[in-house]
Amino acid sequence: MSEQPKKPLPFVANFAAGAIAGVSEILTFYPLDVVKTRMQLSTEKSQGLVGSFRTIVKEEGFGRLYRGLVPPLLLEAPKRAVKFAANDFWGKTYLGLFGEKKMNQSISLLTGCSAGATESFVVVPFELVKIRLQDKNSTYAGPIDVIKQIVRKEGVMGMYNGMESTFWRHLWWNGGYFGCIFQVRAMLPEPQTQQATLFNNFVSGCVGGCVGTMVNTPFDVVKSRIQSAPKIPGVAPKYNWTYPSIALIAKEEGIGALYKGFVPKVLRLAPGGGVLLLVVEFTLGVFRQALGPPYI
């Protein structure tokens, strides 16, 4: 009797796994994101990771490290779900388009970039609210107040301020992340146990998160600068389009300024990338056991 062909898990399983992973990651690493944003918005000499932590806690209290948590927490479920669901969709699409049966490095990189571009359209309003709340000079009462003031002063489309820079940030991060995951997995020993599989996923996710962060940090710095400044009618913003803004920051503050906030960012996204992949794969494994054959 021939073995029943295996089927990929349904979209809802990939969506749920990404959502659970995203919420787990942000609850663990959010204070690093606040410090990262503060460092990116400052045009002065950086205090460093520890100095920035100390300054925030001393001057504003420990609770400030969780300022703006609600928007990204609300965002993380759909954001991460879209990330992994889009990666799954684009991976299958490109495999069929290029007539390949197995993923390779080129298709993995292309898939990651496409997933990042897809994800960027979902995250912009949430990122905008988060950045406005994380700013040291923020006077907003909370997320709803941010939305009300932006819509009143800048119109509904003001909620998509920074769309172009967010597109590039997510495209390059996802390309580096998913591209590295494929390569690192291929280099690691073939896992023989479930524990070894989870370890390989964590290691490859950490490396992917580190590389993705190295590639996309300049785009993240620009995005933070663009989204932190409200648009004033008739006044051209200092930071507007991504690549000219990168050149401007490098000219005025030096190349190193494009990597402001890199340390807290990589400390979050390297292990955070590992946590993401670990939780996603673990959750998908639970779905496979629950659904049984013929799912893989």
C-alpha cells in the first residue's frame, strides 16, 4: 500500500505560530527597543547601552522602558503572523515559478525580501505610534491620543508617515534573516532528536537576526527620524526619503551615526530572532501532532 502524500500545514497554522512567536519575543525584549529608539533619535554623542538605560530609569522611572508597549503588542501578532505566513506563501510561489522542488540560497533570500516588503504595509501605523510614544520629548497621553493628533493635524494618510523607509527596513532585514537561516541550517549537523532540531532553529535564528540587524540598521535609524517628526504644512521635513536621508546623516554626523542603537537592537533581534524561530517551529510541531497525518 502506497504511503499517503504529505500536505503542508494550512495558512491558519502558520499565521497562529507567527503570532504566538511575536508576542513572546516582544514581551521579553521590549525595553531594548525603547533604548534603541532613544539612541537613534539623538543627534548628540551616544551614551551607550548602559548609559542610556541608566539615564532613562534615573530621569523618567523604570516604567518608561515600557512606554509605547501597547501599539507594538497589538501589532506583533499580525506582524509576525504576516511575516511567517508571507514567507511561506512567497517560498512556495518562487519554488513553483523557478521549477525547483527544494529551497536554495537564492530563492530563500528572494523569499525573505518579498515577505519583508509584504509585512511593511501592515506595520507602518503601529510603528509610527510607537516611535511617537518612545520619544523622550513625547507629550502624548497614550496611543489613542497619538492617533487623534496625527489624524487631526496631518490627515488619515499621516498614519503612513515613513512608509517608504519602513518598506526598505523590512525588506533588508527579512532578506538577511531568512537568507541566513537557510545557510546556517545547511551548515549545522543534521538533527537526530527534537531537542537538536530546536537548538538548530535557535542558533540559525540568532545568526539570521544578527545579520539582518547589521544590514538594516541604517534604514531603521532613518525610519525613526522620519516618523518622530510631525509633518508641518508648507515646511519640507529634514528627513523624508530613505537614501537621501542616509547620505545626510552620514554627512552631518558621520557614518557611525547610521548605526546608532545597533547594540540594543542586535541584543534584541539576535536572540529575539532565535526565540521567534524556536517558538514558530515548536508551535508548528504542536499543530502537526494535533492535525496528524497527512500534514507535515
